[in-house]
Amino acid sequence: MANILDPMDIKQIFSLYRDGLSNRKIADVLGISRNTLNQYISWLKASDYAADEILSLNDGKLREIFPSRTTIKNERFDALMRYFENGKAARNHPGFTFLHHYDEYRQLVEDPYSYTQFLEHYHRLYARSPGSMKLEHLPAHEVFIDFAGTKIEVLDRETGELRKAEIFVSVLPFSLYTYVEACWTQKREDLISCMNNMMWFYGGVPKAVVSDNLKSAVNRSSKYEPEINRSLKDFARHYDCVINPTRAYSPQDKALVENAVQLSYQRIFYPLREMTIFSLQDLNTEIRRLLENYNNMLFQRKEASRKELFQSVERAALKPLPVGIYHLREYTRAKVQKIGYVYFSPDKSYYSVPYRYIGKSTQIHYTKDVVEVYHYHERIAFHKRSVRGSYNTVKDHLGSTHRKYLDWSPGYFEKQAASLGPNVLACVSELFIGSDYPKTAYKRAMGIIQLSKSYGRERLDAACNRAIYAKAVSYNRIKNILEHNLDRVALEEPDKKQSHIPDHENIRGASNYQ
């Protein structure tokens, strides 16, 4: 099965490359084949763009410069690792032999490794003396995030209901400067909110966010290539960083944040144990007070606190914050209807798009404030999110005929009538006098104006003059005057000629404009 590199992945490659990481390190962080990674870096060097310019391009332009390529997952190796993982409990069983398990492995897979390779991979995975090492962390290189296992109870003052709040913890590994916040759930909305607040608490952006394999962050966990969900990728693109989940079943990868959680229990949770908290806001106020004291405490073996180390060294190494916080995006698909709108199902509303996209499939990106419509990674419409069940129209999206219809108003028709003569203007204006609902007169006004195409401006103005004189202003009256050439008869003989004017007011189908 092939894994397509999307524009977000490409931008993360160039972001890390610009920050000075080696190709090997970038491949390890993003879980991308080194050959594929080297190919993209060579394309970047051969292009006329710098890394910063590439990161500012939209997805459509990026696809033109760097066509999507695929990285092939090694299913053969993954099958061997799964077999080792499932059979690890048998290693200490009496009578264990490699040959027995190799025979079993050969029967389970289609393309097995040789016995020599089987042993080599086994001993690489389960070294006899794995040992441990002290990791050296660079300033502003990573921030580790996790949720604490223990929750804090919040009492609803009105109902008496006890709710349990989740506790989000993050730590910068160089200075150990810690951020803690309470929220209701570990869902994506709360996770993004906490991560936004974390970035602004630190006043800058590290190169990578190292998360646990949270369901709200990772679609599919893996030791080798976890699949990060789209919202977290979008968050990383907004802050110009990368998301790097820890390996599944590898607690040593997150030892630092686990230690920060343990210290939070001692310094923050424990002092709150006898307090009654009535709201999430009150809980976060108390957490911030205790967190300030915690970050200001001196290390036992250092003559500095977490905050002092952060402000003196790490803060200056952080990337600058973007203009605003990241707003969580949701995604849905819709086909452009014949009327030139897409149906936005979450609000049961309609939003206009340029009429040339009628019949095309689109993807809708939306936040709590805006709705954006994309066609093949190109944004074709932008709207402020409106109330449920509404039609939302941008005039420039409509075709010329529909756009003209939106312009209809008494003033619009009076302006057209004025160009045909003063009597035409007087007739059209009279149609709107005393009308509580002007739209009923729009078709009549349009019918009178259209008569100029058949009879000319001068005859229409004369016919309107006779209709005003007779106090009989209507589309059918003016049309009858023109059909019987009564506009050519002088007004001094109205009584003599009036009897010759047929009355077609009540004839069915006389006009589409009545």
C-alpha cells in the first residue's frame, strides 16, 4: 500500500531542513523514506525558490513544483515485527528455541526472511543488555505534551453535580519550564485549545511538539510511522513546527513529560486536594498560581529555577509566534448545485461559489467563524459563517443574469425609465407609489420598459403620456395604446377616441408581465 505525501508533509520537510536538521533526522522524525526525502531536498536545491518562499506557497502551487510521490511501506519487515511483538512473552518459557519460532513464522507469512536475517532482526530488537542513556536536549528544540492520569473534581454550584476535569501538561526539556491547564475532555477541540494556550504561555514556538499517541492527535499509532490527524497537521503548519508522536509501547520516549506530570501531582494537585472548586475557570486560576511558584523553585543541583533557565537561554531560541492563534478547522464535502451554491450540512445553510464551478465537487473548510470552499486545493469562496438555514451570497459569484436580478429595486427601474423619457419615468414611479411590497410591481415596470424595444423610445413616452392623462397607468393599457397607434392621436380628442381602445385587462394570457 502506498502512502501519498501531501503538501503539509512537504512543507514540514522543508521547515525542518531550513532549521538545520540532517536528512537522516528529518526522515526519522516524519517517518518518511530517506530516498524519498533526499529526492525532495534535491528538488528544492534545483528549484528557484528558497525554503522560506516554499513554505509561503499555497497547496496548489506547491503541487505544481513538487508533484506527489509515494513512499513504499515495508510490509515484509512490519510482518516480522508484529510476529516478534506477539511472541515476546514466550522468550522466557522453558524449551524456547529460535528454530521452532522461525518455522512458525515461515508458515504465517508469504515472503519470510531467511533464518540468518530472522536472528539478526531479533537480536537488534531484543538486545541482551539494552542499557539506557542520558539524552541531551537542545534549547527550544521540542516541547513534550501529555494528559495526566489523575483528574480533578469540579462541583457545579447550581446542580451539585461533580465533574472530573482533565489536566494537560507540557514541558520544555532543556529548561523543564512547565505549563499546566485544566479542560473537560481529551477531545481534539480541548487539545487544540490547550496547545494554543501553551504556545502563547511560552511566548514562542519550538521546532517540534512531541505528543503521546492520543486519539485526538493520532489516527493510527505505530512504532515506525504514526498517522497524524489533519487538524494537528494544520496546527503544525500554522505555528511552523512539526508533530512527532512517541513510539507506541515505548514509555522511555515520554519519560520527561511523565516526570513533569509526577511533579505536578506533588506541587499542584496535592495542594488542591482539600479545596472545593466550583468552575473550570476557578480551577485554572488556582493552577496558574501554583504553577508560578513551581516554575520559580530552584533546582537542587542548579543555582537557577525553571523560569530563569527558560528566560535566560531558551526563550530567545524559540521561533516567533504567528499573527493569531490557530482556529480548529473541520472539513466536509459538497457538490456545487445548479443554483451556484454549496450545501453546508452542519448549519443546513447555503453558500455561493463562482458560477463556473456549478456541478463540481468541492471541499469545505470551516471554523466557528468562517467557511471556505476549495476546489483541487484552490480556495474559490470565502464567507463569514452565518446563522442556520440561511442563504449567503457574494454578488461577484453570480452570472450576469442572476447578478442583475439582485440589483432590482424601485430605484433600479426608475433609472432605466428615466433614460426613455419623463412620461415613462412617471408611469414607472406611479407603479411603486403606495405599494407595501414593491416586488409585485417589478415585472410590470420591466414590461413597460421592454416595450421600447418594439416601439421605440418616443412612441413609448407618448403612450405613457396618454396613460397618465387617462389615469390608466398599467402595462396592458400602455401596450394597447401602442398596438392601436393611439399614441399618435392628439390628446385634444380623448373622448372621441377613447371608445376605440379595447379593454384587454381581463384577457387571460395577455401578458407575462401582468
